[in-house]
Amino acid sequence: MSMFLYGMLTLVFTLFIFIKPRVAFYLVLGSLMTFFEPLSQVVLFTVGKSNVYGCDLIMISLFFYLVCGLLMHQRFPWYPASVRWFSALFLWGVLGIARGIPRYGYRAVGEARWYVIMPILCYYFVLMNFKSKRQIRDLVQTGLWLLLFALAFRFVDYYLLGGMGRLEWWALEDPRARFRFIGANTNLLVAWALILLILFYVFGAIKKSQFLFYAGFGLLSTVIIVPQTRSVWLAAAVGIAIVMTFIGSHFARRGLPLQGVFLAHIVLLIAILLPLVASLVGGELVNKIIQSASFIKNPTNDPTGYWRLLGWQQELEKAMQQPFLGQGLGGYSEWFDGQTWQQVAVHNGYIMHFSKFGISGLAVLFVALASWYKEVTKYIRLEKGRYYKLLASGFQICVFMNLVFAFFYDFTIFFWIVVAIGTALVRAHQYDESLAGPPYATQSRRIYEH
């Protein structure tokens, strides 16, 4: 019965995507922000020996839409160059599934959910449906509102509706579980929102009062700190450092004073807000934060840091058996922590990518990212609108933050969405220039391609 019910819901959602594709994608985006863990971990039903999760139903709907869209309505444009490079990367991922199926069967498809399948679907969906700057602007603004809703919902559910009590026993053993009302993926999104807020405020694109800015800054900063996701801390620190460098280079002589004032505001807000949040949430919040930060001194003394280092080492040993092509998908990551065998991600996106897709896969990934950065940088130079210049600059910083985050976690699904939005901005600019006439459009196309 449950299988039939979820099948019907999937059919209805698929039809809705065909009617209102962008609205449907907003629903997908909000669901990933708010319910990422249930969608990726809660089994809805089984087909044979295979588990079906909520994310699978979303992937099926997106897949049917993209296939029908490509077959019936449009020829997909393969420009700029980064689109071709990322397509080559995705093709390598599909080959990784094919290589894993003879050995692991359906497990190869299961492991590919978040490594290959969902990135492909979201990347091409954004490029096919968000073609104008206005549509991209709406996507970003809607995404920010969805993030605020997700934060409010998760906070209320976790602390007021008993969400903390629904955690698995192994999660409750972590002393930081009391404060983790959002997962690492959503927490990284909060760090991205903070960076965009700072950029737009410093460069005068936000016309509201300073009180609203500092309220938003304080809220986002607190949400980043309280769950104690150290990989997000590092990513946020790198993002803020890049913003400060950007401010200094832009304002020249006034750069250092602005940076000093900015740092002073950060310290002041954190000093004021943390005790307030600690009194609201309860527990030894400040002490736990200090303990969480102490892993930088010696990661081997940190419980999670220790088993991650073990996982990295053992996954690298397996990866070196097939360093050029990789092992393919389906084997997941299994390693011995000194007492038992673990089957969890090793929390390092580069090691996992190297293990599954080899040096070849890593090389294509880095070339695609280099091509993307080159195109977006040229777009920023050519774009006349301040809003879109800042937006593209923010996307570049956010992508780099995820590259830092991936060293301790993984490449999130939102990483691929932001990359696609950046490319969509480049393509929208090319289209706008094409309206100015063939000579100018041809010249602009050459600039992007070369």
C-alpha cells in the first residue's frame, strides 16, 4: 500500500513539474534544506533487496522531466566550455555506475544517488529552466526565504516538538547533538547566506537600516556557530577572509580600516549573542564550542577527528589499487575504526572522489571548476549591473567555501546548484548581448570561449 501511495505522489509531482517547473524546483530546494536527513536516510519501502528513500522519488520526477524536455522541446546548448567539462565529469560518473554494477548490483546505483545522479539532475534542470537574469534573481531570493523557513522549522521541531528525542542512539552519544538542530549541508548554506549578506551590505546593494543588517548578521553567525559543525566553521572563516581581501582591494586605502571595523563587529556580536543563545538552548554551550574548536590543536585527540583520519588512510589504501580509473561505485566506504567495521562516508570529498573515479575523475573535476571560475570572472568584468556582479562574486566565494568544506565532509548537492546558477548567469549575459546584434554577440562569445 505504501509503495502504491508513494508511486502516486511521485506521478503527481512529476505532472506538477511539467506544469510549473520552477515552482516545483523551489519545493525540491526547500525539501532538501529542511528534510535532507529524512529524505536521504528514512526508508519508505523496499523493492526486492533495494531500499527506496524519499530522495529517490524526487530524482525519478526530475529524470522524467529532463528526458521529456530534451526529447520534445529543445536542443540543449553545450556552451560555455564549463558545461562541456562538467558534462564529461558526469559521464565519467555514469561510467563509474556501470563499472560497479557487475560487482555490486543495485548498490552501485544506490551509492550514486548523491555523487552522480542528483548532481546531474539539478545541474541540467537549473540550466534548462532559469535562463534570464530575472529568473535567476527570483531563484536566489526564493532560496534565501526557504532557508529562513527551514531554520525556523528545524529549530521548533528539534527543541519544542521532540525532534531531539528522535535521534538515533549513536547520534546522541555525541555531546554536540544537543545543539545540532540542522545538518552540515544546511549549515553550509547559512554560511553562504552570511557571505552574500556581507557583500551586498558593504557595497551598498542593501538599502535597509543597519539594525536589520546586524540582526540578520547576528542570526546567521549564531546559527553557524551553535551546531558546532567544524567543517562549516572553517569554510565560513575562509569565506570571510576572502570578503575582507575583496573589500580591501576594492576600497584601496580605506580597505584596512573597513576590515578592522568589520572584524570588531564580528567579535562584538558573537560575544553578545552566544550567552543569549546559551540561556535559550540550555546546556554548557560555550564550553562545548570551546571543546569543539580544540580539535585544531590535535585532531587525533578528537573522537570524530580520530576515526575520520583512520577512514581517510584506509580509503586511500583501497584507492591506490586502481589509482587512474578508480574503483567505481557500489562499494560505499567500509573501514575498521580499531573496534568495529564502519560503513559511513569518510568525510573527505576529495578522497572519496579519488577512490571512486580515480585521478582521471579528479582531473576532470578540477579542469571543469577552473573553466567555470574563468567564465564567471569574465562575466563579472563584462556585467554592468551591480547586483549581478555581486551575486556572481558571491557564488565564486560560496563554491570555494564548499571546496574547503569538502576536505572534511563532501561536495553538497547545493554546490552543484550554485555552479549551475553561475553558468546560467553567464549564458543569460550572452543571450542579452546577442540581442545587441551579431557582431557584438560573436565577439562576446569568443571572449567567453577563450
